[in-house]
Amino acid sequence: MKSNNLKPYSFVLFLLFLFNGTFAQKGEQLYKVVDYQSVLGIYSKLSKKVNESSGVILYEDCLWTFNDSGGEPEIYKMDKKSGKVLKTVRIKNGENHDWEDITQDDEYIYLGDFGNNRGNRKNLTIYKILKRDIGKGKKVEVEARKISFSYGDQESFTLKRQKNNFDCEAVTNFGDSLIIFSKDWADRKTRMYKLPKSEGTYSLEPVSSFDVNGLITGADYNKETGNIVLAGYKDYIPFVFLFKGFDGNSFDCEKVFRVNFPKMKDAQTEGVVWMDEKNIIITCEETKRFKQSAFRFDLVNTVEKEMK
């Protein structure tokens, strides 16, 4: 058969075979799928104080994390190797309804209280903490500014526990904006919303969506490389997505990769942060198979090796 007679549908099937991937946005973009057949190396054993670590940043050469719903309204600065808690920062005007992710810029730390398993929350909040207010004590209290928001595309607030598309567990800093990514229990996609960093109340409309075929639980953008990583899981098997050349406006990127970790089944991965231009740290909650831990993974070299 001559190549110019190849039907479009057959050509798509050929590409799917070639890239070992699946279609993403509107069937226009394919992504490479890599199954990483090893248990990740432990970067740090986290303190028992954070047995439900739900997000992570690197700041002052330390890990900063917190517990999710039901935990104290506190974030913890920990030694990045031993996991020992070095500082406790309590938000005195905050509540931990369902804290799910954390991000930062040069001046502020942003903490997302936007977990919404039931789909009926109307008090979605991001706490904005001025870094210089944190001080040097081992136990400090800070006053946070509040960025409140709602989803403009949410019409129903009927309780639908783990069956709605308006849960959220991922936020990252991007220039003068924050970008959040939905955790869609119903259709296993994610939607991207952008909001200002300034204190206020906002109604957000989605700017892009992507069929991740799973549940997104963490995000981090690397401004040095223009790459963003999303962490999540499907059927309790963790995965990460790497979007190269992310512009903050859509998921249409230069290259997209998904890395599955089948040997890490039952590790409830929640937080993710770039260590440098190639390596990431992934945190997980305590489960029956895994202790609360931070894992290190050479993401960029792994996917580039697969492309050779």
C-alpha cells in the first residue's frame, strides 16, 4: 500500500503503536508511556508527625510539608535527609478543612485548602504566607492572607463523594498566577484553572483539560526548564506526567510523557517538587505497604533514555 493511500484512522493506529501511548487532548496529541519497573529510592523517611503528607516544597534547603484533612493548621520544615521536624509554622487564622498542596514564589508560600472529595464545598481557599513572617523560632504563628475561589463551571453542589469532577489536590506557581489542576473522580481527566495571587474572591473558568486516565494529586512547574510535572495514581498505582515546554495556558506541549510505577502499587503519592532540572521528589502518605516517605526520581533522564 502506498503511504499516500493510508487512511487517517489507520495512521493514528500506527502512531499509537509506535509511541506506545494513548491520545490526549481532543485526539490531537499523543504521549509516550513508560513503565518504570523498580521501586523508587527513598530520599527521606518523613517524621511520624506527617504520616499524611499531602504536598511538598523545597525551601531553605529543607523539605516543607503538612498533613491533609483533619490535621493541624500547620506546616513543617524538615531536614531533607533525616525527616526530622526543625520548625512548626501554625496559621493562626486558618483551618485545615482539607489541605492538599503547597507551592511558593520568592516572597510567599501558598497552601491549598481545596480538597473536595464530596464535591459540595463552597469555602475553597488558598492561604498566602509571607516568608519573612516565618522567622527563626522552632514554633511560630503567622497570619495568612486568603485567596478564595469557586469553579464557574460547577452547577451542582449535590454530595457526590469520589464521584464528582470538582476535587482538587494540585497547585503550582506560574509567573504572576497560580495554576490549579482538578482531580476528576468521575471522568479521570484534569482541568486547569488560573487565578491571581492577590487576596480576594474569584470565580474560575477552566482554560484547558487533559485526559490523564487517573487522579491528579500534585504539581510543580520548573521555570528554569519550562517543564511541569503532575503526580497522581490510578488503581493505587502511582504515575507522573512530564509536559515539556509548558506555557501556562494549555496542555499542548512540545513533548508529553507518562511514567507509571507498577512496583509502587499502594503507595499513595500526594506531593511532587523539582529538586533540580532533571530530578523530582515525590511524597507519599503512610499506607499498609509504605511508610510516609519522600522518594527521589530522575524523571528527565528516564524519559529521554526511552526516546533513544
